[in-house]
Amino acid sequence: RVGAHKRADYVAGVALRGMVTGDTQLYLQPAAGLDRGLVLTNVPARPERGKNTRHLVHITTSDEEWFPVKKKLLRPCIALTKAVQDKGDRAPEVAVEVDCLTFDRVLLFLEAEALGRAQDYNIDINHLDSLLAAATALGCRPLEEVCRSRLGDFERRIREYSFEEVKQANASGQCWILVDFMVLDVTRWLPEHPGGQVIIPNQALNLDATCFFELYHVSRESFMYLKQFYIGEVLEEDRPSVPCAEPASEYFMQQLREYTNFRLHTKTVRNL
């Protein structure tokens, strides 16, 4: 475990993400093609990129964002070993096939691991696939193992349920809802539901609630949460016995199935 006095050795970037103080400096320049007639005043010159940076690696992501990262932090990334061990006076430049948002999540994991808190690092299940791909590309075995473990947990809890099992779960005080015959366990999420924790139990239990999902969730952003609640599918032979409040629109169903490619028997489900 790294002591508090050494924490600065492992902070990912030159600046702390998300913190702006009175001493923070912003470096601006007009975008190409937009500089005509635009004059910036009182703008400090950006420090020379390679000056006093021998302890850093300059990472450029696949979407052309730039990260100055401390070499010590990147040691677990085998694919970056040459850059980490570089003895030159300036930071080596490395391009990686990882987008900036995913790379930032990789850095957060590496910081947690360097500080002895990797076990506390929480990975959003919606980011698992992209993080696993990034870990593989960077040769970061610790992150790869965490991602594979989480994916295994997800796969082990997924199965098919009879409609009777769904009703029994709801009778026991849980909250399982059915959307396009996906079984979604939203029990722990109810207190956080933007529409309140009463509307779902009152309207959506023990029936096909797909139409309610369409009615109340205009934004497709809500699709991103489904994987976190997903625990499986209703048995195919039980589906005719599931009451349906009202059919959802064909357009909505098409979009829903495009977003839920993590489902069991995805090809079968899409052809229903």
C-alpha cells in the first residue's frame, strides 16, 4: 500500500481532474478555420510540451485527446513498457487505440491500484466491455482480470425464469419487472427512481410493462441502465401467459433490442 506522502507520485495527470482554483491556468487557442477576426488577449503562453517532463509519458488517444501521465502509474501496462522505461530528457509520445473517456477510466483504476485500493474501484457494468478491450490493448493484466471477473459475475447471475418465479419474487417484497420479457430486478433502485418509488410497484408488476417503459422514458439514455438491472429472460413457454397492458410501438421495440445486445439468446429474442 502506498503511503499518503507518496500519493503525488501516482496521480495520473499533471493537474487534478475536476478541481479548479484561483491559481488554475487555462490555455486557449482558436480552432482551425475559426480564427479569422478572433483575437484572444491576456492569454499566457502554454508551457513547452517537452520541458521538464522526463517523468511523464504523453499519451494521445484514438480520438486525439492528449494525456500527460506519470510513468510510475503506467507500469502495469505492458504495452507501454518501452515508453515507461525511456531514459530521455523529454516525455516519450505514445498513441493508443483507446478513446479518451475509456482511457480516463483506465487511469482511475491505475490510481486506485497504485494506492492499494483496487478492491474499492467500482466499474459500471455498462463500461465493462470497453474497459476490457482497453486493458487488452494496453496489456494491463490487473484491470483485465477485474473486468473478466465482473463479466463472469454478470454471466453467472443471468438465467431464464418462469413467470411463477417472477410473481413469487414480487410477492416476497422484491421488485422484478418485465420489459420485452427481460427480467429486471429494480428492487434496490426504487428509492432512486426519478418518478418516485411507488409508481413501478403500482403499475408494472406481474405483467409485460414494455409500454410503460416507452411511455415514461422518452430519452434513450434510460436504455443504458438496463444491463445493471438485467437478471435474465422469461421462459419462452411462459410468455403467452404474461398479461400485457398495451403493446409498445414497433419503432420503440426496434430501438430497445438494438440497445440490449447483452441478452440471453440475443438472436432468438430479436426474432420474436
